Amino acid sequence: MNGNPEQNRDLKIFEAEDGYVVYHSERDRVHFLNHTGVLLLELCNGKHSVPEMIAILEKGYGLEKPPEKEVMEIITSFEQEGLIKFN
């Protein structure tokens, strides 16, 4: 994972009652994300590195330690599902 992750342009994001629905038209797939997941997806705008995203979540949620493992798992999943790519 080199570079900064960027969202696939074919994504449509809708707020739902208990999180968010992300429709990926290129793959005709629907994904359900919680608030943290959609925040990470929104941060995938080509301007933030993964370490920067980890720091943003750590500070934003007032965590005692950086959520490195959790963020890496989510970013890896996003990449495998085609939701993001690295530029």
C-alpha cells in the first residue's frame, strides 16, 4: 500500500438508520458501513496517507493508542472490494 488511498468514483453513499449504505455501481455491489467505516472511506480522498488517517481517528475518538491494526484491516478490505485504490 503505497501512496494515498482514493475512493472509486463510481460510489454512491447514502445515510441509513444505523450507518451508511455504499453502492458500487462498477461491481453492482452494496456495502453497509458504520460511522467509523464511512469516515475512513471519506478520508480516502487522495490527500491523506494511511498513517495520517490512523492519527485522525486516534485523536478524533480520544483513543489511548493508535488503531493501526483496525484501520489497516479496513483499508485492505476497501481495496479488495474495489472501493478505493492507491495513487
